[in-house]
Amino acid sequence: MSKYSRAGVDLKKIRKIHSTIHTHISKTYFSNPEYSILSGFGHYAGLIEIGSKVMALHSDGVGTKILVAIMMKKYDSIGIDCIAMNVNDVICVGAIPIGFVDYIALSAPDKKLVGAVVKGLSKGATESDMPIIGGETAIVPDLLHEGNSTSFDLVGTVLGMADRNRVILGDKIKEGDAILGIESSGLHSNGYSLARRVLLSNHKIDDTTRFIDGSIGEELLKPTRIYVKPVKELLHAEHENLHGLAHITGGSFTKLSRLNERVNYNLNSLPEPQGIFMQIMKDGKVDDREMYTSFNMGIGFCIIGTKSSIDNAKSIFEKSKMKSIEIGQITKGSGKVSATLNGRRTPLTIT
């Protein structure tokens, strides 16, 4: 049976690393008459309050999905992923992305590769109604795979803004709220260490399989869906009734608990796994709990709010040609996440 930890990613150890990071960086949250830290490490974005405005900052990359791009020699979509992983997080606090900078590290200068990567970055930024205002390129042959001229890494940082009274941190989530799940476009940009280990040990990159349309490589390179435009519309229409927003990435549905630890998240209507998720389950004999704490399982974003706001959200996402489904409810509790899988209630919280 395949597990994420055997692929080199141990989520429990990562949680401990996060705790160490928080211990150190929280010491930098000193008081300043010009601004104050509204929310630091642990949420989807760091928030700095400046007068009546809040500045949201977040930084992210695309992980080992880059290795698939290198295998496929296709680099024009990986930039979309980098944009998506950043903007989809910053909107979770109710902020609108207003600027982006990127960092591209290369083992050797490669004009064609960089051009393709930036083409994807530009496409993702345009889809997010956000300018790319700068960045950095570094040539680091000793740091990346020596002798491989296509080795590179890509990360970015997004700046978002919101009015102080329109920030959404999850503290208003309450018993009886509904949880709406918005469909993903596939794996997005998480879980690739496990996905590659399972799929590429059973198939070649250009193989077609039972559960996947197209080749393995084409499926693995599908760009991460960008949720900015419909979420912006929803924030405008239903702000008072929206209580929580969650981007389902690393750790999958366990990340819901970061919004509010005074309630439980009961996911009792998740869709049946399809496509690449089913292929990974079958090829790797990965159990349900491992899948639902490693991958988005077809749900890339969650909206938590009143029933009326959820009904309106369905219409807004439908206009953007994104399918949505009510996947659960908020119940009394202490931050636990559970899912009904094969008729059994299964805890998903990572301890």
C-alpha cells in the first residue's frame, strides 16, 4: 500500500516543522505605530493592518509538478499553477490579489524555457485580473541538478488588499453552516510526490489508462484552476453571510480546521473519486484516508456560510462554468474534520 510518507512527504513531520517556524517568526511581530499584524503564520495569508486597509501576503510554488513539466518538455502551463497556488490562497481571507512577483531558479540560462514559463505566469495573472510587477531570475548550477540544463524551480509571492471590515478569517463559522465544494481541474499542484511514485512506477508518461482521458503526462500537467473571479463576485454579493473560505491543497481537507477550531467539519456528501484519483487509488492500493488527506479528490475550493449564501454561490460558480456541490455541514466541536467514506465516518485530522 502506497503512502505519502513513503514517497518522502510526512505530513506529521511537516506540522512539527511549521510549529518551529511559528515559534521563531512570531518573535518578529513587534508593535509599530504605523501598522499591526492582524493574522500571522498559520492561515492562508499573513495580514498586516494599515489604517482601514489590510494587506495580505502569501508565497507558494508548484512543487514536484515541475519534474513532470521537464519530463514532458512542456513549460507553458506551469506558470499558471504558480499564480493559482498563490491567488487561490490569498482570496481565502477575503483579499483581492493586486500584484505578483516571481522567482525562477535555473541550472543554466535557457531563454526558451523562461519564455514558456513566463507565458504561463502571464496567462494566470490575466485570469486573476492581477499584474505581475517584477521578479527575479537566478542561475544556480550547484544548487539544482548539475548537468541537467532543464532543471529549474518556480515560486511566487502575491499581494492582496481588503477593507478591514471585510476580512474573512473563519471566526464567524458556526453550527449549521453549509460547506460548498467547488470542483478542481485534477490534482492541481499538490500530492505529486505520491502521484508520480504510484503512476510512473506502473505506467510510462505517455501511456493512456482506464480512468484518465489523454496520457498520464497530459493529466499530470493540467493547470490548477483559478477561483479568483467567481470568489470576487461572491465576496461582493454575500460578504455578510460568508463565514469561511478554504483552498484545498497540501493536507487536503484537514486544512479546514485552520479556519476555526471551535467547530467540527462534517463532510458527509463528498463526490465519488473520478479520473486520476481513482487511477492512483487502484495502481497504488492507496486507502481512502490517505487519499483524502493527500489529494483534493475533485474539490479544489470550499465555501462555508449560511444556506442562502451557499445557494447564491452555486449560481455564481455555475456562471463561471465551475461545478459545485454541497459536501457537508458545520457541527459543534473542537476543530475535527471527518468524512463519510464508503458509508463510514472517517476522521481526517492530522495529529
